[in-house]
Amino acid sequence: MSRLKRALSRSRHAAIGASIGAAVGGLFSRNAASTGAAVGGLVGAIIGEKRVSARTRVDEMVEET
């Protein structure tokens, strides 16, 4: 279940990051929109990965106490 949660969080945040990056890049040019989407997707995936792993650790600590 943890792998599924991590994958879904990563993909959700990657999609959000890609759309924000494309919107910001689109203000400048079509090429910048493409690059912004790629960078935004990468950053979003990293954030999604970190967020789930941090949340899992917090939940484990709460269960131990």
C-alpha cells in the first residue's frame, strides 16, 4: 500500500508542477512552456516523494507513542 500511495502522490504533484511550470513558461514562449513543464514535473515529483515519506515517518512515530 505504501508503494501505491507514494506513486499516486508523486504523479499528482508532478502533474500539478508541470501545469504550473507550463503556465509560467508560456508567458514567455512556446519553448519556455515546454521546458517549464518538464522542470515543474520533475520538481513536483520530488516534492510528492518527500511529502509521502515524511508523512509516513510522522505516522510511524505517532503509532509508537
